Amino acid sequence: ENTPPVAAREHTVESFTREFLRELNFGQGVDLDRASANDKYLALSRTVRHYLTTRWLETLRNQYRDQAKTVAYLSAEFLLGPQLENAMLAADLDEIANESLRALGVDLDELRALEIEPGLGNGGLGRLAACFIDSLATLNVPSVGYGIRYEYGIFRQTFEDGAQVEKPDTWLRLGSPWELPHPEHAVEVSFGGHTVEAEGGNDGARTWVPDWRVAAVPYNYMVPGYRNGRVNTLRLWSARATHEFDLQIFNAGDYAEAVRARTFAENISKVLYPEDSTPQGKELRLQQQYFFVAASLRDFLETVLPADFDLHRLPDRITWQLNDTHPVIAVPELMRILVDERGWDWADAWAVTQKVFAYTCHTLLPEALEVWSVDLLGRLLPRHLEIIYRINEEFIEEVRAAFPGDELRVRRMSIIAEQPERAVRMAHLATVAGFKVNGVAELHSQLLADKVLHDFAQMWPGKFTNVTNGVTPRRFVRLANPGLSGLITEAIGDGWITDLEQLRGLEPLADDAEFRRRFREIKAANKRHFADVLLARDGIEIAGDAMVDAMVKRLHEYKRQSLKLLHIVSLYEGITSGRIPLDAVTPRTFVFGAKAAPGYVRAKETIALINAVGATINADASLQGRLKVAFPANYNVTLAEDLVPAADLSEQISLAGKEASGTGNMKFALNGALTVGTDDGANVEIRKLVGDENFFLFGMTEPEAADLSARGYDPGAYYESDPQLKAALDLLASGVFTGGERGGAVASIFASLTERDRFMALADFRSYMDAQSRVDAAYADHEAWSRSAVLNVARTGFFSSDRSIQDYLDRIWGARPVTQNR
Ligand code: 26V
């Protein structure tokens, strides 16, 4: 590159130092000598923020001036991770800040360690949203993210005697320098009440008479593109009681009740629901969904669009992308605005509504599909329920016209389920209203169209498409793995950071012994760093040089942490019984990271069992430290950034057909870990790209699994017929890992695996063990292994979220990047 980067042209170490000290003095009211580390962290963050602010305002001005087509990404979750480093990188301030702070004697690493990440998401879906807004900004797409500013994010996981105990995530306790509240732009959101006949007389109109309201206060976050001068906005809403809310009750004379009522209103954005598989049908969750969706729609219609904008042209100006079904209540909300508030006839409103929403589905598990009971929905949002009924009536007529006489089909497709209670199927509503529906990996999109939403795909084949997930290379390679990033840039230049397919240029270097040696050195250094982090963070000691075998993801039966556990127990059983000589065992550190939904009993039992097995193995001196289980509590984005670059082996072992995509799998491959995985989700695409010889495939395919399940799966038969499997399960059941205790989690997991085994772990056990033997053999040949690892990096550039966003632009949004002056 010949042109100096943005910051270097405009800023110097001196000006940065001046700004930083000003922030310390006037922002924190301290001088450098007396500043606490937190003072310095806040001053530094604000300094970095200032550098981005000019660009932010410019972006907003241009956005208003150009009135270009905009993408609004509606998501109940944004799992952002730490902000400081990413902002410094985007603003090209990393070197200047480093130099400035060094001269002041301030330790940047110490300050970075103080940042508490905003954990405003459960897992994959929330982290995907965060990667997407990063790529939208980097690709110069006019866009805005809309979500909820939870006061408490995903719970902080602790272990007590190996069992998960949840603690509140008080991420705002020291204040956040990354958010800008705008109480003056608060909008009102209504709930409850009833509907009455409308005055206007337009077709379909009714008037909603709500009985309570809350204010939604926007908090803006900057979303900087990578060194392109664009800074987009993430707008998260926080609930506040309205004055009216208080007044009503104050007038009734009950002061204490009025204050209590404030709490009720403010509860709406209080806490992130930690369930990410089985919807609980909780009223507060529906309140959250409508709260942020109603505020976001109003915000766009009333503040982003000019006052005189003709809403018939809405499809030229916006796509609202629905991140799963959580924001789908936006569909009846837009209908309500157009028909009831703007006086449009129903048909006109529906024609526009059908052109502005697109729906991304993130699951295949039937129990994870959201439904809201008609009873609850009607109480909280009576007008929306009426609108949903009418949408459904007209939709059903359409189905009848297309498939005359097929009433079974009508019942299957209806937006309203009749059993076990009358309820709104949010995925059906999203599919009917959306102009596109996408899955998140090839296999997943195929299964969506062939199975879960088959009837809909038959009716509207053109509606269904795929966009394979991706991850941002800025955070998950450039920031997380500076060593590897330096090596890559030295080899092929730094264009890969925004054009990840350029990693292909590394392919020939897989055959270069010197390159491989340096690659290994970096991996080794990353492992030592990870070991240091684990020791400081969790007091866990691991060998600096063993194979790092990582399984990190939410705890779910379909993801099969229990299969990983069986592998470990089987190895241990083999060693302690003398079947496997100790010196034939590859030294491995098994790293787990996993939170269980607080009400998901079997998931919690699995955690307790992993910890019990880990404690036993880690304490067994006869293993001479060859096997080690490390299960740091509270796995989060911050820890991921230290683990992913250190991993040798990535465990992606879900039952085929159950993991929609996975994104951890992509992060590991991009950082040179090899995958042991099933033919599921994006694993399929990873394997195709890296080649069979650089991937450890095992297990049934999706059709094989579906077939076995249809024939009648009997886990007991596997238990009885595979002596190694039986020995592992029996050892688990014997109580050796639980101080003699054979009941509780031990009995429960044993029974669930041998009697039901919903996700067929036992059926894949043999194949998994064989794959692990191949892993050991391959790992023994350092040169061949690192060749494969380099090829994994070189061939997985496809999994950049920049490519995902480009696919959304091409296949769904029809929005175009706009270039602005740099
Ligand atoms: C689902 C639900 C269900 C209703 C109750 C509340 C709730 C909250 C979150 C979720 C999201 C679960 C779905 C999810 O995270 N799916 C993951 O999405 C990733 C990004 O597309 C994908 O890589 C993972 O395979 C998929 O499991």
C-alpha cells in the first residue's frame, strides 16, 4: 500500500497523547499519577471513540443525504465481545496508541484486561449478528443493527463442586464507554388493552386502545468498518417507565405502588433469556420482542426516512432482515402502522409488507421453533393477533387455491396451530410474510426446504435460498491471532483482511518447510499464551505443549458433548486397564467451554459429569500428565479469542442434520486447527474446501441417521455389542469419577444414553473412536500435520462474514454498497 492509512495521515502519537490526557483530566477528573487502571481504560476508550466520531457523523449525514437502500438487521441478540481493540484496529490507531501509552508508562495489556465484554447473546446466533454488522460496515453497506440493551447479558457461569451455578452478568457496573444514550429520542411502545372499530373506514382498519406504555431509550454503538472511513450504528433499546405511567398511579395516591410500577416497566430490558433451544413462552420475552421491534420500526419510519416519504416506496429503501423468529412480530406491527395509523387499505399494506421482510432460520430442531399461545398474544398485543388472523385467513385461501381439497396440508401450513393449544407459529408467519427465507449452510437450507418448511417450499420454490454463515476475519484472525496474521501478511500482503479468499496464496507455502516451521512456532506460542491465560483466569494448569483439543459451544444434547466425554473415558479406561500402553497415548489437553440453559437439567448433568471426569483424570498421577481436562467456567468471546488460535483440533461432532451451521468450526479452521467432525452444517462445506485428507470425518450422514431413526434406533444394541463402548459406559456408571456416587447425574446420563440416546451418540461412537485414532497418527507426523493446518487456513477464506454479507446483498437484499470519501 502506498497511501498512508487514514489515521496516520491525520493523527500523530503527540495528538493521541494529548487527547488521552485530556480525557483523563476532564473526563475522569484525575491526573495520570493518580489515575486508576479503570480511569485509564475509560480515558483510552473515549479517546479511541473520538477518532471514530467524525466518521460516524459523516456516515450518518451521507446516509440521510443519499437515501440509499438500507439493511436493518433486527436481532434480539448481539454478542459483541470486547470493543476497545477492535475499535483501535478499525481506526488504524493500534500502533499510535501503543507508542503513546508506552511513552506514558501505561500498560495497554493491563487496560485491555479491564474491559468487560457485552455478552448480549446466547451463542451462535448472537455472535453471527455481531460478525454481520462488522462486515456490513466494512463492505460499506448502509445499514443499522437494532436490538436490546440488556442490563444483564448472558449469565456468568461458575462451578460449585463441578456443578454450574449462574451469577448475574453485571457488565455495566463500571459504566460502558462504548455506548451513547439518547433519552431525548425515546419512543413509546404500547401493550395490552383492546381494539375498537376504526373511524377511517379503510379496509381492515381497527383502533388499538392499549392500557400501558413504556418508553424505549436508544443507546447507540459505533460499528466501524475496517479502515474505510465508514462507521455504522448499532441501536440498542433500553426500557424506561414513562411519565404517564407514573402519573396514572401517583394520581391514585399510592407512591410506593408508583415506584414499584417503574420497576415493572424497566424489567423489559433487564435480562437476556438464557434459553437458546426450547422456547419457554414467557410473557416477558414476548414483551421484549415487541418492545425492540416496535421501537425499531418507528425509529426507521419516523427518523431515518424524511417526513414526506411515500411509504409505497418502502421496498426501495429498506429490507428488515429477521434474525430468526424473535423479531417476527414486526410483520403485524408494520401492517398495523400502515392500516390503522396511515389509513391504507389492507391489500396495499400487505403488498408492501411482503416486500420488506426477509427471514433467516437458524435451527432445525422442532422444539426450538417459537410458538406463542393465542391467549398470551391476545392479552399482550390484541391488535396484532387480529392482524395475524387475517393474514392467516388470506394465506389459507391461497393454499386452498393452489392445492384444492388438501385440508391436511392447510392444517400443516396454517400460521395458527390448534394443538396442544391454539398458538401462533412464528416461523410460518415469517415464511408467509418474508420475500426470502434462508438457512445458514447448504445442508441446512436443503433440509429446511425438504423437511421443516417443505410445504412452503413447494408453494413458493423461489422464496428459499441459502447463505452460508461466516465470521469476521478482523476479530477472529487479525486481532485474536497476531502471530499468524503477521506471518500471513509477510507472505501475501495484508489484502486478506478484507478479501479473505486471498488466503489461497498460502497454499504453495504448505510445502515450504521453513514456512511450516514458523507456523508451528506461532501455534506453540499461542498455546503458551493460552496456558498463561487459563492459569491467571481460572487457576487451571495445562502443559504448554500438548495437543489442544477443543470443544466449545453451548451445551446441548444434539451437539453431543457426551460423545466427547465417552472418548475421554474410553481412553482413561484403556490406560488404567492396561489395554493402551501409556507411551502410546498422545498428550492431549481436552478443553471444554459450555454454558447450559439454567433449566436444562440434562445439560447441567453433563457439565457436572465432565467436571467429575476431569477432576479424576487430572488428579491421577499414573497418567503422568498425558491427559488433561480443562473446563474453564464462563466461556465467552474474550476467552474464545485466546483459545481459538491455540487449538490443534476442533471438535464439531453434532448428529448429522441437527447443527444448522456452526461458526466456531470456521474460526478454528481459519486459525489452523484441523476438524474432527460429522457431515453436518457448515462442516460439509469446510471439508469440501480443505479436502478429505485434511479433515477427520466420522459418523452417519443425515440420510443414514434419518433412516436409522425411522427403522427404530436401539442404543442398547450398540452398548451390548461394542466391548469398548460398554467398558467406557460401565466405568462411568461405576462411580469412580464421582467418589462412589452412582446415582444423580451418573445414573441419569447413563440411562439417557443407553435407553433413548435421542441424538445417537452410541451409534457414532465406533466411528468417532476410529477418527480419533487417525488424529493421533496424523499428529505424530508434525510436518504432515502442519501442512494440513496451513492448508486449512489457505482454503477457508470462503468463511469470511464479508462473503456471507455479499451473498445476502446478491441473493436477498438488492442493496448496494456506497463508497464514501475516505
Ligand atoms: C433460540 C431460541 C428459541 C426460543 C427461545 C429463545 C431462543 C433464543 C435463541 C435462540 C437461538 C438458537 C438458535 C441458534 O443459536 N442457532 C445457531 O445459529 C448459528 C448461527 O446461524 C448456527 O451457526 C448454529 O448452528 C445454530 O445452532
